[in-house]
Amino acid sequence: MIGTIARLLGLDTLLVYAILALLAGGGIWAWSAHRYNTGYSAGELHERAAWEKERALLERLAEVERKAKQAKIDQIEAENLALEGQLAETQNALEEAIHADGADKKPAMSKNVARALNGVGR
């Protein structure tokens, strides 16, 4: 059969064998490349799905962690506001006690001590 094909084409039989071998090799190469690309694409899709699943899990964990940290910040802020309120009450009570005692009208130090300090240069 190869000899008949060679005579019809006007080629040498060995050249026809070489052409058939190249066609067969090229077909096998193309078929294996197709299988490789198909497998690669399937693996790529599988890995992408696994990556997206992992990323979604990490995003949920980050959101939970962020909410916990925000709750801690809110708690500290509430405690700070309560302490500021207590400080304001204490300061008002001290100012009222100073005013009731009349200490706000008295000088902080006697005139003699103030003159002595001025003489020293303070």
C-alpha cells in the first residue's frame, strides 16, 4: 500500500514512510499536548477553587478578629469616659471644698516668703 501511494505521488517509498512517521509523531504530540492542557486547566480550576475557599475563610477570621478588637476598643473607651466623669465630679467637689473653705481668697504663700523668693531670683 505504501508503494502504491509512493508511485501515485511520485515519491520514494522511504520518503513516504518518513512523512507518515512525521504525521503519526505530530498527531501523538498534538494529542498529548491537548491532554496536558486539559489536565492543566482542570488542575488550575481546582487550585483556584481551593484558594478562593481559603481566602474566604481567612476573610471571615479577619472580620471576627476585627470585631473583637473593636469591641475591646469600645470597652476601653467606655471605661475612659466613666473615669473622665469621675474626675470631673472629683474636681468639682474639690473646687467646692476650696471655695467653701475660703482658700481661694487666701494667697498661696505669705508676703514675706514671696519677697524673700523674689530677692533670691525665683
